Amino acid sequence: NESISDMFTRFTTIINSLKNLGKSYPNQELVRKILMCLPKSWTPKVTAIEEAKDLSILSLEQLLGSLMTHKTTMKNHEYVEVKKKKSIAFKASKEDSESDEDRDVALITSQF
């Protein structure tokens, strides 16, 4: 349930700590590590990124932007689905709606 930006911040902190200890990873491997750690619900997006983009030149910032955009789109779709599920029901009431002529005839008849 961690947000994308929180995950990215934590990931960057770990990577920077590893660099300080002398261990660095190529950008492509960092991108792959982020894609692998995403939940199963993100599998279609991960597949789309892997097929559509060249991971050897994809920067972490571009990946972050793509993932955040996808998350926003998913939230918007969830909001629309919830909104569609809500329905409005009107209470039906039966009213006799006689025309003016019918009322006039009834009045004359009752007076006659």
C-alpha cells in the first residue's frame, strides 16, 4: 500500500547507500528491479513498459513519471466505477390526474 513516490524515495535511499559503500548498478538493472517489485495488479503496465520502451536508456525519473501517471489513471477509473455503481431511485406515487374537463363534468354531475 506504499505510494509510488514513497517507494521511489526509499529505493533511491538504498541505491545511494550502496553507492557510498562502493556498489553501483547500471541504470537498466535499477529500472528492472523497480519493475520486478511492483504488485501483480501492475503486471499489464510492467509488460507495456518492457515492450514499448528501451530499458537500457529509460531513466528512473521517466519510469517514475510513467508509474505515477498510471496510478493516477487507475484511481480515476476506480472513482468513475464507484460513481457509476451509485444509482438514484425515485419513490413512485400514484396520483389520479384527471383532466380539467373530467373535473368539470364531475362537479356538474354532483351538483345536478
